[in-house]
Amino acid sequence: MNNMSVSVTLKGLPDEEVIAPGRSGCPGCGAVIAARIISKALGRNTIMVNSTGCMTVNYAYSGAPLFPFIHGLFENAGSILSGVDYGLRALGLREGVNLVALSGDGGTADIGFQSLSGAVERGHRFLYICYDNEGYMNTGIQRSGTTPYGAVTTTSPTGERRPMQLRKDMVKIMAAHGIPYAATATIAYPLDLVRKVKKAVAIDGPTYIHVLSPCWAGWGFSENLSVKISKLAVLTGMWILYEVENGTVRPTVKITQRKPVEEYLKAQSRFSQLTKPDIDRIQQFVDSKCKEFGI
Amino acid sequence: MLEVRFHGFSGEGVVTAADLLAGAAVLDGKWSQSLPYFTTERRGSPVISFVRIDDSPIWVKSFIQNPDLIVVTNSSVMKFVKVAEGTKENSRILVNTPKPVNELGLGTSMHVDTIDANRIASETIKKPIANVIMLGALLGVEEVVSFKSLKEAVSQEFPEPLASKNVAGMQMAYNAIRRIG
Amino acid sequence: MAAYPITPQTEIVETLYKSISSGELKAYAIPVESEHSAMSACVGASAVGARAFTASSSQGLALMHECLFLASGFRLPIVMAVANRALSQPVSIMCDHGDSLAQRDTGWLQFYVENCQEALDTILIAYRVAEDERVLLPVMVCLDGFFLSHLSEPVEIPTSAEAEAFLPPPDPHYPTLNLKKPIILGAMPYPPYHNEFQYDKHVCLEYAGTVVREVFDRFAKDFGRKYNPVEPYQTDDAELIIVGMGSMMGTVRHAVNQMRRAGKKVGLARIKMYRPFPYGELAEVAGKSDIVAVLDRDVSPGTGGILYPDVLRSLYALSDRPKVVNFVLGLGGRDISPLTVEKVVSETRRVKKTGLSEKETFWPDANINTLKAWGISE
């Protein structure tokens, strides 16, 4: 199903929650918000594979998903997914099941990269969702491959200074595998996220969505501002909402007047060690990426 | 050997308070031990910290089942955790709360002290983080370490002006328990 | 240092990162993307002659399993701190020895420490032993997750000068990858030599025990703290001796003191050096007692504790050997209190009185109600 358009409205979203009541994560957690939206979009005909991270702790107790869920290890969501995909096929049960992974940035871009790349390269049918809180948050805020340039973590105490990029660009890497669909999303644009999830699961092949999920404890802002920070990321161009469908890149939310990145950076204490040259560098990273998208 | 058990929520400095107490004991020339216990890693989950103080080296490394002193830094944790479990006849409980003792549901046989440490915290350090201030109150209940050493430990842990503000709060809490001033 | 964060090792790595970034510790740190890469990076660094360190626990340690063979096979003096944590599944972030004991056959030396001072001291000792030309094998220093990794207690920290006098900067006495004298690491020797490589490694690991004792003596001279491969306490006249490893032995020591005050002739023998196993020393310390209780904070499912067979082997050759009872306890961080120790002692005494029991392995802290509710018979 190529170039499928899915229309989603707030009214059109089901009332039914596909997660149990309660919450076992930190109050205000961006990833929990993402999980709730994603679960609603998926519905109950879903089998989910999770790799170790915040959403193992935050999703497997109160607020747990009401569909089958397996947490294996940290690095093997991709391989477990592959096994579930073919196991279901072998049993004649693959039809009508949304096979989804929910992994953090560590389990996706770093330790889990090998198994994800392998699963995607082989063309298994699944939707892999990365909730990105830009660090290994559950173990106490250590840097990951998606920790943005300049952010302070316990393993980048003076600010992350990887030499070449703002962060590891997982959507670009996934798209480079030739998959039919890859997209970014974030919690401040829930309808955009729901539309992308529904679109992805309808596709017979590997699909990937990367969801920016702010973490107040790790990023340094007040716990009630997760959605605001998520929105600010988009409005400053630090996070661009787009999809790549069979190689065609298309922004899904157009920002008319991009705010300077400094507004985003100043709102989080993880960027408190930035110098003016650092901020300029980040603005440059953002400017050149936005240019690609005509933003 | 004196055994103190702290109860609170993660993200509120329970472990820091326990460490400060243990550190102060060392400054007093004693041996001490501070051991935290939490089940899941997230902000807002119940945390317990165990502190032991003795004149001679402490070998035991298990949880404190029968504490001499219990410090509850956030009274809401009492909804989830039996903070008074294992108390002995002479055990004392100190709770951070503006409520009177009889509204805490701790039974009449317990020795309970209360202190509105959050109010003191908002006056001194201007934030509702009462962990260090509770130590001042604890010293008011029982002089487990010297105030001098506790002040020293706080000064080593926090930069100024936070250290002085915490010390001021500790003093206020101490006075409140002792009914001074 | 190349390390990947995992609870409860994170404090170690974070503290070192702080020291390195402030310049206090002159070292490079690689924030690798997995533990497999952490050990691989250590192998690379050690292979060119740099002093390498990493730390891990549980799943992370399990993930680096095949790399541990690289380290010992290449004879590299890498030191790793293991903050002992139970292996999944079920997931637990709490302490037991299953993770490091699952690595006991990798050709690494293994130490298990009882308190924070010993943790610090043993790292220094580990490097000195590892880098000794008669050893050249990697060393694991195991400290209980949470019970030691997160425990604060008074510790004497040597000055830089004192530490350097004991452990000078690396001066590799082993072939390294360098431009002046090229070597190939990782060749395939095929049948004619494979066995002999393993024999060499085996003999060196065995002999490492002697080097360890020498280094313990030197450490005692430099710092005044004397360690032994087996740490006995109140064993001279003990009728019952408790053998085990790790922080729980501190609690056992406390319980032994209580029991001695009550007139019970109990003692303990803590295994500090687990690999190579100090068979002779344990036989000497525990051989004279009537009965030995082995505490295993681990289990080989279906078989029993892992320390147990090593203890049996120690005592086997003795003509008048004590009975041995195996206890599996403290798994997944279950607290081992003085009461648990008393339970162990009374169960052991019961076995001594009545002869060896119907069970091979006792689980003294199992929750019978939970097992009943699950329909599992004891």
C-alpha cells in the first residue's frame, strides 16, 4: 500500500485506553505519554517487543499495555521481532497482528543497532518505534548516540561533543536500508504520531518511527513541561517532523517561522555548559538540516 | 550500635540525608554505614536508606529490621510503606508533616515526633526539599551525631549559599523539636 | 576506561568520568555502545600496552562473555570491577553472585570482597598481580551490587604517591602491538599447539595464587592491611564453619560474634580469592571442624550452589573430613540478615545431629507461602 493517506482527527480517536490504569514511570515522563498515544493508535491486535530501558520499568507494571508484551534483553529487540514475525507465519497467525517494537535510543541506536539493522535488512514485517529521550536515562542519565551535541550527561560531563553531527540520524540510516516507511514524531503532535503509526502498521515490510520523548529528569526542566519542550523542539527545528515513503522525503508539519535554537537550549539545564561557539555550531547543524526540508 | 531507617521518595534526597548522617558520625570519630534500598529506578518511587553508627567497626550489611530511629522525610510514603515495621519498645519515629501525631495512623504505643520540615524548607532554602532539615530535627529527637559534625558534613556536600541555608533550616528544626525559642 | 552503564555499576563509571573530565585522573574514557564493545575496547587498549579498566554487572557481563576469552587468551592484564547483580529472567537489579560465577571458567582471576575498603585495595592489588610477568592474566574484582556498590562507609584512601609506589605506571612486560617489533595476535595455531596454549594458561592461573600471596604481603607492608585468599574468623576451635563470599560474610561475622557470646562454637571462612581456588588453605582452615555450611548466593539450576563443589574438592582429600551442607540464599538481592544466618546454623546443626538430610541443597530464605500459592512443593 504505497502513498497511503490516513486521516486522523481528535474526535476520531477511540476513547478506549489500551493501557492499564496507573503509571509506574516518573511523573511527567515523555515516553509514557508517547506509549499511551501509540497504544491507542495500535489497538489490541498487537504484539509488542520491548528492549531494556525506561519503558521496561515504566510500562510493565501500572500503565501496562493490554496486549501481549515481551521484554528480552537490551540489544535484541530486532532479533526477537524477527523470531516473532516468522514464528507467527509458521503458525499461520501473522495476519491481522500488529508486530511492534518499543525501544529507547540505547536499544535502537547503540547496543541494539546490530539486531535492528539485521531485521530491517532482511525485510521482516514490523513497526519499530524508538522513544528517544536522548540518553540512557533509566541507569542515571548517561550519553547515547542520540544525545544531542552539547548536552551534559554523567558520561559527557562537560557536554556531548561528538565531532560530526548533532546526533546519530536513525531515520536516515533506516531509510538507507531501503525500507518502505520511516518517520519522525514527537509527543506534542499526537495526531501526527497516530497517523504515522496507523500508516506504518498497514505496510507489509519493515517500518520505523522515531519519537522524540522529553525526559525532565535527564534534560533538566520542570516535570510538567514535557509537551511544551517537545513542541519547542519542533518550533526551533531541533526536531523536524517528516516521513520517508519509498525514498520520498516529505515534512509532515511545516514550521513557518523557525525560532532560534537558543530558546530550546536555554529551557533545559543539560545545555547549561554551552558556550556561544557551541550554540552557533548547533544552530549551524539545525540550519543545514532544515534547509534539506525547506524549513 | 545505633540503627536509623529513613523513608521517603526517590528524587527527594533521602540517600543524601542518610549519607550526611553517616558522614557526620565519621567526623565524630565513630564508625558508620549508609545503605540505600529502592526497587525500581524512577523518580517518585519509595526509597529506604539504612544508617548504622557505632564506636567499633560495623560488619553487618543487611537491611535494618528493628530500627532505633525512623525518619520519614515525606509523609505520603506512609500510604505505600509500613514505615513503623519492626519498631522496638524504645524506637522513635520522626515524621515530616504539619499534621498532629494522632492523625498519622501510627497507633498510640509509638514514640512519635512531628516536624513541619517543608515549611522550614520553604523559609530557608526556598524549595520543598526537607531532607537535610530533617537531620536537624533528628538531632533534636536524639543526639546521634554532634551538630558540629553534621554542619561540617553539610558544608562539604553543598556549595554556598545552599549549605548555610540548609544549616539554618537544620537549626530551626532542631529548636522546634526541642521547643527552644 | 571503556564502559557501558548498567545498574548497579553506574556509580563506579560516573565517578571515574568525573575524575577524568576534571583532569584528576589522567585517562581516556570511551563511552562505548555495549558491554561487548567495552571489553573489546579494553582488549585493544591493553594489546598496545595501555592500562585498561572496565566495570559491569549481570546482563552486561553476560554480553561480554566471549570477549572475556579474548582477554585471557591474549594474556592481557585487564582489570574489571563487577558489581554483582542477578541475571535475567526474571529481571532484577539486585545482588547475587550468579553473574560473575557464570564467568568462572573464562581464565580470569576472581576476587570477592566484603567491604568498601577491600574493594578499593583489591583493585590496586589486581593490577599488580595481573601485570606480573609470571601471571599476565585479567582479573575480576567482584563487589556486591547495592550492598557494596551503593554502601557508604569509612575508607582509607591512599595518596597518589602511595598508590604509585605500590602500582607504578604501566610498563608492559608482554608482547604488544607496536611498530618496532610486530606481532600477530589471534592467529590460529591448529591442533599441534592449542592444547599447549591452554596448558600454559592453566598453569599460570594456578601459579597466580602464589603471586597473589606475595602481593598481599607487599600490600600489607605498604598499607598495613593484610589480606589472605581465605579469610578465617573464629575458626580455631569452631565446630561449625560457615563458608561463603562477598558482603554477606560481614553479616555472618556479626552473627558469629552474637553466637559466640551465646557460647556456640561457630566460625567463618570467607573465600576472598575464588579463582584460582585456594583448595589447600580452605582445607587447613575448615578441615578441623565437624561440619561446614556453604552459603551460595547463586545457583546452578537443577544442581545446587556453585561454590559448593569447590568446597567439597577442598575437603575431599582429608582423611577425617567434615560434613558439608549447601545453602542457596540471597538470590536477587534478598536480604541476608543475622536471623537468616541463625537459621542456617540451626539447620546445619540439625543435619549434624541427624546425619545428612533428605535434601542436597537447602533454600533457607525461600518464601514457603509463595511457593505453596504457586503449587510448588518444597
